Amino acid sequence: MKFNNNTKKTLLLAMIFASMMNSTAFASSFSDISNVQGREYIEKFAEKGYIKGYEDGTFKPNNTITRAEISQILSSFNINLKFEEISFSDSNDWFYNAIKKATENGFLSGYKDGTFKPNNKITRFEVIKITSMLVRNSDYDKVQLPYTDAEKIPSWVLNDVNNLYASKVIDIYYNNLINGNEYITRAEAVTMLSKALEVNNWDMNNVTQNVKTNKTNPLPTPTALPKGVIGYLSVDGTNIKNFPIKDARDNAEMLTVMKSAVGHFTQTPIFNGNVGLSAHNRDYKIDFRQLKNVNIGDIVTYRTNFGTRIYKIIVKTSIKETDFSYLEDTKDNRITMITCIEGNPTERLVVQAIQI
């Protein structure tokens, strides 16, 4: 029998990745992971039999990973939920059974044209989405993400990032950027999955239950807001009900924004940390004139593209107009509202609430 180059390549890949999975070989034999971050998780993952290295004794930790390859890893988990049965026009190869099982269990899905694109590289956001299926942390909506590009995280994966961060499956990245659209390495993908299984004490019954919960009752996906609006603000006991919020880059823009919306200080976060807001105290339909009526303990609701947060008022005081200390960032999630005080041009009213 004669084989063309493509056939040879397919057979070689099939043999390599078939040997990568379902082995009990310890990763301590890998010759190229001694200085790799997450080495202990890679070793544990291999010890459990979920992955093996290559025939030359390497793991190739810095190589990227494809959709077919991660499907092969996922199919090695003892999960057999079979939410739906799907077939793809481009998956009749060595990875057929792996893709079938991974998609039936709800980890991945195909494309609208009926393809799976098995050889496409997979991104960090995509692996976060997959890994989030394995854990469920009730505090996912209370964490403050540390990433400086957190506000660029797309809505379809935002709560999955929160879920994994709350579960301590993911942490700080290089330069404090999550860079979720980058292709993920084999080392990072295996480390992430390994940490998620560790959260479950490597108990596949717990993992299966989490997958079932996350599939049938998924984490909410924040809904998109109108262009130019970053969120809506409501304060109990006042007329502030779903007031639109818009960005203001400087004092001049803030004055313009406050004619029709609550202004957001762009030097403060949009969602995680201390969100700084300002509005007039009279003469406009959208203003903070009734902030003076709030009490400590009153509830503030803030709805954004990144989700909805509930806060409790802890501070109500007057400050000098030059005092910006209440806008400094915090380790917890807060919202700070500032407005003028009628008849006292050098003072400002500040109301600050902390997430509950």
C-alpha cells in the first residue's frame, strides 16, 4: 500500500497523540520541564494518566495546542454526560472519538458551517471557558480581577475568568495582562486543567457534577449595552433608577457628559476596584441631587457589560473640592459617587459603597 505525504502525516499525528493520553507514565521523566512554571501540575496530570509526553521523552511545554489535541485530553476524563450528539464534516480522523466525547460532554462546540476545525490552535480564553466547566465558585461575581486589561475581556468568557480566579485556578500573568486571545501553550493548558481537578480533589464525581451544573445552569453572560454607555446606576431610596453612565476623559468632557448622563472618571476602573462617578446636584434629569437623602446601609446597583454588582453604602461625608482620595483604587470592589453641595462651592458630597 502506498501512502501520500498527508496520509503519513495523519498517521504519525494519530500515533503521537494516542500515545500522549491514557498512560500512567510519570511526568518526572520529561526532559524539558525542569524550569517550566506549573511543572508539579503537569507531573500530577501525567501521574493520573491524562497525558503523556513524546517518544523522545519530552513534553514540549511551549508548543501550542489544537482543538483536536485538547479534545483528546478532555476525552480521557471519566465523564459521560452526553448532552447532545453532534457530527462534524471535518472530524473523521484519529481525533474523531475524542471530539465526539468532548462535544457530547459540552466542553466544546462546532461552527455554524458544520465544521469543528480540529487543527485550529486554541486560545487562552477558549481554554478558560473549557476549564471553567470543571469548577463552580459561588463567589465568582465578587472577585476583583487584577489584570490591567480586564476591561477588554469579552462578555462570553468574563464570568468564566471570574470563576477560575475565585477558585485559584488562574492567577497573575506576565506584565499583569491576561492576553486571552493569545494561543495557549501545552504547559499552561495542562496546568490550568490540573489545577481545576485539584480543586475537586481529583474526584471525577465532583467534576462531573460541576460540568452538569455549568451546562444546565451556566454562569450568566453579561448583556451588551448601548454604544457609549458603560453601565447603569440605581440607588435605593432615591430617584436614581437606571441612570446611564458614560466615560469622561477630563474635566471638560465630564461637564459635557453630565448634561445627559452620570460621568465616569476614566482614571478609575469601569468594573473591578473603585469605580468613580460624578453628576450635577440639580437642574438636570440625570443628576445626584437626591444623594443627600441616602443612609449608611442603603443599596446601590451597578449594571455593566461585565455583569451586575450590588453594593452597600458605607460612607457619606463632605470633602474639599480638591480632595480626590476617595477615588484611589482599592483591593475590594467599591463605587464612589461625588456631587456638588448647593451653596458651598468649595465642598463636595461623597457617597461610597462597597460590594456585598
